[in-house]
Amino acid sequence: MNEKPLVWLHGEVKTPPLSTAARIETGYLLRQLQMGLKLSLPHSRPMPSIGSRCHELRVNDEYKTWRIIYRVDSDAIVILEVFEKKSQKTSKGVIENCKRRIRRFETQHRNINMNTTKKKRLEEKGWKIGSAEEFLNLSPEEAVYVELKLLLSKNLHTTRRQKRITQHQLARLIKSSQSRVAKMEAGDPSVSLDLLVRSLLMLGTSRKTLARMLA
């Protein structure tokens, strides 16, 4: 599977000072976007006031609420703005900054696929092209944690379908709810590694198979 890189304007769009927990959650959500998954509320919502394919990622930290405005392109996730949410309505300044960066990106984009040539051109114009790990300054341990949750969520969905077990049936096995199982398979950041591993074991996944997943 070809994953989309993150693209942001270096020097203008900056990494928010998130706590460890919020940084991991944001990394998880950005990785899902890179993999082509569509996010919805409560984690993301469309922002038509900025433009088509533009969305707002919502991150609740310990004492602050952050917003990351992004646009989903065919070959990249373009991060347009990062700001602390202090009012219910998004400010005109934020909206105008996002629109300005979209115009700049499209001018320098030239509809070229995200290959070496395009990357070089964008970088020469001040754009940074990288990963969620780079954008959020994740530590190696945090990056591994994020990838581990993605892997277990994907394997849970695959294993359940292979065994022809419904989400309701799995919920009864782990003494939880169908909605919780749906969140587990969708990779909701609120789901713990412990619950993912326990659910796979309840589906009959052997320790050996689980070890191979984690290898």
C-alpha cells in the first residue's frame, strides 16, 4: 500500500507543544490519514469554509484544545495550519492563512505525482515533506507504539472476519459493546493495547501468531 506523505510549509506551520498522550493520539490519527483512511467526528470534521477536501483534526490535550487543518490530496496530506482552539468559531485569520497556503501549494504543485522531482521542487519552495513521526517529533518509542496499535487494529478486523464472527459476538466474548469493537477495528485512539491483544486472544490467536504480528 502506497502511503501519502505529510506536506507542510516549513517555518510557518509548526508542531504544537503537545503532551505525550496527545502527541501519540495525534500521530495515530495522522498515520491513519496517510494510509488513506477517512476520519470523522469526534476526531475530524470537514471545513468547507476553507476549501474542498479540507478538514479539521481535533486534539484535546490536558489543559488545551488543538486544531490541525489539513487537506487530503491524491498524493499527499497537506497540513495547512495548527492552532490552539480558544473560541467556538474558527477565526478569519486562520481561514485566510489556510487559503493562502492552498493557493501557494497549488501554484507550486503543477499536478505532478509525489515523486522525487516534485519533492525537490516543493522543498526548494519552502515545503517540508515527511512523516507523522517527523512532524510531531515523536520519539522512537512513541513511533513504535503508534505503529503497533495500527497493526493490532488491522489484524483484529481481519481475524474476526476470517472466523466469521460479528462485532456483536466479539463484544459478548470480551464483555464489551459492539460500538467498542467498532472503535477497536477503526483504530480509535481511545482503545488500549491491552484490549486489542486480549480481543485477539479471545478470537483464538495463538501466542506464536501474536508474536509474529509484533515482530
